[in-house]
Amino acid sequence: MSIDRALVDAALAAVADPNTGRPFAAAKNLKNVSVDDATVSVDVVLGYPAKRQFAAIEALVAGALRAVPGVANVRVQVSQQIAAHTVQRGVKLLPNVKNIVAVASGKGGVGKSTTAVNLALALASDGASVGILDADIYGPSLPMMLGIEGRPESPDGQSMNPLTGHGVQANSIGFLVDQDNPMVWRGPMATSALEQLLRQTNWQDLDYLIVDMPPGTGDIQLTLSQRVPVTGAVIVTTPQDIALLDAKKGLKMFEKVGIPILGIVENMGMHICSNCGHEEHIFGAGGGERMGKEYGVDVLGSLPLDIAIREQADSGHPTVVADPDGRIAEIYRSIARKVAIHIAERARDMTSKFPNIVVQNT
């Protein structure tokens, strides 16, 4: 019995990506569809990292194809292909870095750095090549959170190689100065140091570079937002009204310089007592959701106020690697996947496709 190709195409058109809700065919994720006797083959190429879900997606697509009359064998292969996407106008992409994600907050103390590190580790756990830059000159926390010691090596006296922690490339001013030495620098010095860290680090073929921004919306943050090629920003806040007020300022800053907001992460949304299990909204409830509705921005997820998150980060083994199968790690992975999907849906950067035009006198 021959297989009707139209029925195969119809079956594939009805299969939706469980992460986006959009049909794979409509999103142009299906490649190399072929029908050979009683065998149907198809490649599913995702634009975002989801390695942990490959088997489930393969089963979903294969199930739809097996329902087609005449199909005896099915070959489905899922892969991911991360592309570089557009950044703010007038800023060039960094070599070997496809997408830069700024993780920011309007104020300190809302868990921004912990969120940034866990997002980086979550993207890496799904098969992406990830780096993280600690842009907080005055309070670098990346060395402790990733459990990395030592100083970056320089192969040529001008650039430096990133250090690696839990499979993530990293650099921080904390690697270059003594831990107890305060950085008593004015804004221009701090901004210059950050640009050097960013541009003189030999990042190795990164799909994503997570930049843990300094808290606030001052000169350093604004200058970085104008000079660094940022694909999108994630705003971290708590539900507390004061934190939300400052988070809105951070959101507005990125809007002014043409950087899209990928979403809001609500941290410390709820506290669950470790003794009795009582749930309490210590910092208020629903603040992130209200802010999202006000500005038309997605709430990527809400994380609880949990002592384990703090203990794991302080020990150099953040939640995503310390308890990879736990509930909180799954929240971080869900947030990271949504960030990557938002990036994948943006326009691609095509500058590398354009030829160089050289004008010569003849």
C-alpha cells in the first residue's frame, strides 16, 4: 500500500510544539520530509535549546505519523540550531557570540545574580553553548556562585581565556582582583573595565552570553545598554511594590535604547515554611503579573523564597546543578526555555551574510 504524501503533510501540520503551541510546520521546524515505500522520515530542527525534551518530541511526531494509513516505519530525528538574532541599531555583534541576554534589576537584593547563573546553567543543561559575564564591578559574585578559583590566562598578552564552571564559560572582575579588595572606581573606569571584560575575553562559539548587569539604572547600566550588542533583556524583581517601582525603571531604560524585554522573572514570590509547610507571601503577591500586564511583557516564571536556593548558590553549586531533577530547577529551566524561544522568534541577524564591499581606485 502506497503512502499518500498529502496525508503525511497533513499529519505533520497538525503536530504542535509543546513549548510554543505553534505547529512545527508553520514555524518551519520540519526539514527533509521523505516518503520511501512504507517509511516516513523527518528532521525536526528547533531554534532553541531543548535537549532534555528531544525524546518526548520525537515520540510526539512519530505518533502522528504512525496514524497515517500505510506507514510501517517512522524515522524522526530532533536537533537544535541556535542562530544569531538582531540587536539594537548601530551596534555590531561580538565575534563568537550569537546572542547576548542582559539580566537586570532596578535595585539590588532581589536575587538577580542567582537567577542569572541558574538561567545560564539551565540553557547549558539543554545543550546550548553558554557563557556568563559578571558585569557587577563593585560586587562580583560569579566566582563564588560557580565555585571557580584562579585567574584567566592570556594567550597573547592582550586577550584572556574565560574560566569554566559546570560547563559554562565565565569571566568576572572577581577573577582579577583579591576577594577582599573593594573596587573604588568612578563610573567611566568601571564602564571601561566592563567593556574590556566583554570584548577581550576569548569566548568560544557561544549560543548565549548571559550578562549579569549591575543593579540600578545609572550611568554604567545605560552606557552598557548602548554599547553592548544585546539581543534582549530579562528583568528580575520581587512582588514588593518598592522593588517593582525600580524594576519598571530598568524596563524603561532598555526600551529607550531599543533593547526588547524578553520577560519578567518574579523572585521570592512565596515562602514555604520548612517546618510546617505554611505558605506566605512575604513580599506581596501578584506584583510581577501586574507589571507584566501594565507593560505588555510576559512573566517568565515565579520562584519561591527557599533557603536551598541561597545555600546552593553560596556553595558554588547553584540549584540547576545541585538538584537538577528538583521542582525549583525545573522552574529555572522553564524560564530559560521561554527566554530562548522569545529570542528564536525574533528576526535573525543577517550581517554575516552580506559581502564586504571594497572601493578601489582603478
